[in-house]
Amino acid sequence: MPGSPAAPTDMLVLTLPDGATRVVAPGTLPRDVVAGIGAGLLRAAIAVAVNGEVQDLMTPLRTGGGFVVLTNKDPRALAVLRHSGAHILATAVRRLRPDAQIGFGPAIDDGFYYDFGVSKPFTPDDLAEFEAEMQKVVAGKFPFVREEVTRSQALQRFSDDPLKLERIADLGDDEVISTYADGPFTDLCRGPHVPDTGYVRHFRLLHTAGAYWRGDEKRPMLQRIYATAFFSKEELDRHLHQLEEARRRDHRVLGKALDLFHFFPVSPGAAFWTARGTTLYNTLVDFVRERQRDDFLEVKTPLLYQKALWEQSGHWGKYRENMFLVHNSETGEHDMSLKPMNCPSHYVHYNVAKHSYRELPIRYVTFDVLHRNELSGALSGLTRVRQFAQDDCHVFLAESQVADEVRFLTHFILGYYETFGLTATLKFATRPPERIGSDELWDRAEGALRKALEGTGRPYELKEGDGAFYGPKIDFDVTDSIGRAWQLGTIQLDYNAPERFDLEYVGADNAMHRPVVIHRAVSGSFERFIAILIEHFAGAFPLWLSPEQVRVLPISDDLAPDAGLVVRALKDAGVRAHLDARNETLNYRIRDGEVMKTPYMAVVGKREAEQGTVAIRARGTGAKQTVMPVAEFVARVRAEIVSRALPGGFGAGG
């Protein structure tokens, strides 16, 4: 506080959000500091953040600095609640399955999980029993009691739990070892935890899955229980509803039901696209090509590259475990790799010719197939694959052009998402611990990209330490129709690649200058983006994107030729139309069209054939039919396609 005497050098100075300070002795409990601020604040406190690091109220203070009290209004408090939920889950499992070995139980983005070593997998009945037991622990309002122990004490305390013993062996000599007990159960844990188990009232155990110990497929398979928790019942109910919607929209289920793609063991992690799925895929790629026709240069580059290129780019040292390496039988070494990304090939392309500042920015874009060696256990439909393609672009520009280019690309990316009814938030990610390049280069890159981002006038969040290994980036997190966020587009500023690949251009002063590189993706990958679109639209795509846009159904066999004329008129107008004259009842064929989420079904009866009309059934309108002349229908469908209208167009079908 102004005018207060200086604190002794062995004391800690805590600075509150309003600028006031508190001087305390090392080892003081945050709980006591909060109590000194106010009894009401102590009742609301979940944890504290000291210099941005979250710790609970019972962990002794060891450093001074910024001191913030976290209540349930602070997003960081939710992770504390969920970590405590994991501890309560372990308590319940140990009560009912005393033989279970205890692994890890972290909070994650949408909940928490805990890994257990058990002799047989958990069943849904087990989860119901564990959840009921957790309710008993919550009702007990047991305080989370923290204790700091020596290594020998920890080894003795967890002598019957090999997973914990392995974790203790990994701890550094100077690392504080702590345990937490909630009355019935003590766990090796850093924390932080809520004050007592009664805080974790609104939770749900969700499902189980196999998980290798410490993510290593050579280690034992454990049973992982996924769960979630919130501070209010309303938040929990909303989340569970979202999960139910997500299950209903699961792209893996809809992809099969709508005959879009399949996966087979003969090529794990690579999609086999059907004719319908390929139409969807190509329509999306054509849209991206159209938007990039004027300002971008599309190029194609090889699939396979020598090790030397990846060493030059830095991928061989930082990314090799994610690459498919090719063994050379002559040298006995892995000296080539399938490309996991397009960046180095674009650098090679750029260096083919001498460039002038008048050409910049140069934007190379590529849709080539890429391969990344994802773990088999991580593969998940189209969202995590080994083979994919990106709408991948690299921009070569002068440093003075960064702000204008970031503004242009941001507008380009957000406009793309708006076409699909998707909204996005921007996040600025800074240097990660593992990186290439000097701190000076990183300072320049981060400063330039932050200034450019702020120049767009758009709000953004900070993601410290989450940049690419070669440069800072702007990530675009897209929110879909049921409120889920997906990280998709990115703008990455790279000062390292131009140095590594000796990229140059001739400046206005006729001297050679070093450009900078921007890595840009919009969809992320087409595979993943299509998965998101399937779930965003629940398979009911906008008309322009639908593999089948109109299905024409004659009421009887003798009207098939008349229905065929309608199909011809639609196809001549560029509409993806299909004649369904199968030997099935009309109701059956209509129902099949509804199941396949066909935007429009045009029924041709005797009257329609005589009058040159069609009876239109729009998706989502039930049995309602609208009769109109064929020419008018064709024109309206064509106009809706050209406008790329979202579902809910004419006839409310879209």
C-alpha cells in the first residue's frame, strides 16, 4: 500500500486486483489471506491464482505476486471442481473395488477422467454404483486435507499401488510431494482441490474406454472413466443435452447412414469416400477453389521427400514421430518421408525463381493429400485420421505487409465460415517450450502478429505457449449449431523458415531482402471440416452442398418417362437430380428420401405430367406439398444453389 513500510526480505508481498497489497510469511495458507480480506469472500472462494498459477486454499504460499481469489464465476475454478470430482470418483471406486490400481485423474476441457488398473472392464452397472457411492462422499462434505510428505513416506504410503510408485519415481528431487485425503481415501496429488467434497454436487459419469498407461501402447491397458461436473444443475443439464445432441449427430453414424464414407482395416485412418461422399467432398473443394481463384496460386507438389528437406525445415527433429518414414533397403535407414504438411514444398517452389517486391505477397495454395502417423487408439472417424488434405496456403511477403495480409486473411476465413452459419472466436498463441529459432526472432514475430491482430479490431483470447514450433499463430475456434467449439483455421507467422531455406526477394532498393512466411489454413482439413459440417447440420446439408439435391418420384411406372424429363431439366440447369422409379410404393420412396435427408422431392402424378408441374415436398415440412410449374421449380432451385442459402430456403427445405 502507498506509504506502507517495506516488507522484510523473507516475507511475501501479494498484490490484489485493486492494487492493494498483503505482506505474509512464506507458508501462509491462502485461506487465511482470503479470510483477512473478508468472510463473505472466503465463503465464495474456490481457489486462488498466484501470478496466474492456480492453487487451492490449503496449499502454502511460497511466492509472492499477483493474488486473485477464484469464485465459481471464474472459468479457472471449474477445472478445480472437476479435478476434485476425479478424486471423489477414485474414492468411490476404491470403496467398491478395493483391488483397483489408481492411475491419473485430471480435469479436461469438458469434464474429467480417471484411469484404473482392474482385472475386468467396468460395466454400465458399475458406473451406476460408482455414481451412487460418489453421492455419498459428496453428502459427507469431507474436507480435502492436504499433506506434504517425504519421498520415503510417499513410497511407504503407496507401496501397494504400482502405478503411484512409478509416478513417485518420476518426481524430481526438489519437487514437493503432496497427498490429499477426503476422509475415506488418500491420493498422491498436486491438487488443487475445492475446500470439501460437498462442492461437487452436480456431476455425471459418462462412459468408459480403454486407455494405455501413460499413453504408451506398449504399457498395460487401463480402464478410463469419463465424467463431467459443473457448479450448477442447469449447466450440467445443458451439457448433457449437448452430449445427447452430439450422439444424435455423430458423423460416424450419419456418414454411414447417408452413404458418404466408410473405413476399413486394410487402410486404418483413411476414409473410403462413396460416390455421394465424393460429390460432397468435391463440392466443398470447388467452393474453396472458387473463393481463391483470383488472389491465390494453386500448385501441386510431390508426396515423398528426402530426409534432408525435413532436417532443413526442422520437422525431422521436432515432428518425426508423427511422420510416415520410408525405409531405404540399400542404406538400411529411414531417409525419406511422406509429407505431413506442405510448407517445405512451397519453400522449394518459391526458390525456383527470383522474386521482386512488386510480386509480393505471393500466395501458394495446395490441396494435396497429406499423411500423419497418428496412434491407432487416437483415430476417430473423420476428425482424427492418418490421410487427409488441407486447404493449405503459404504466403510470402515483406515484413511491412504483415498487418494488411492478416487483415485480408482474417476477413477471408471468417467469410468462409459465415457461408455455413458458423461463428468463430480468435485466439493468439505464443511461443511454445519446444521451438526452433532465436528469442530475438520470436520477439519480432510475436510483436508483428499481435500488432496485426489488434489492427483487425476483432477481440481475441491469449493462449500462452500454444504456438507452432516455428512461429506464433492466430487460431480460429468455430462454434457449431449445438454450441461446441472446434479449432479450425489458423494464421501462423514464420520468421524461421525464410532463414532456414534462404528465401529472398529483390527490394525497391535493388538489394536482396528476407521475406516472412504466413501459414494459413481455413478448413483445417477437408475430412475434419466435413465431419463438423455433418454434425453441425445433422446431415441435412444446405442445398448447394447436398450430394443429392432433388429426388424425382413418379407415382407409377407409366409416369417414369415424364419424371425423367423433369430430371433432365434439372440436370441441364446444373442441379444434382436423381430419378427414383424403383418398384416400391410411393410412401416407401418418400420415406427413403427423408432418411437420406434429400432437400427436395418432386412428385410427378398424372395431373402434374399433363400440366407440366411437380408437387414439391421440402425437407423438414412433413407431408406438405407445393405444386408449381417445372420451369419455375428449376429456376428457384438453381437460384438457391447459386446463393448458397442456409437450410430454410424456399419451401423451408433448404
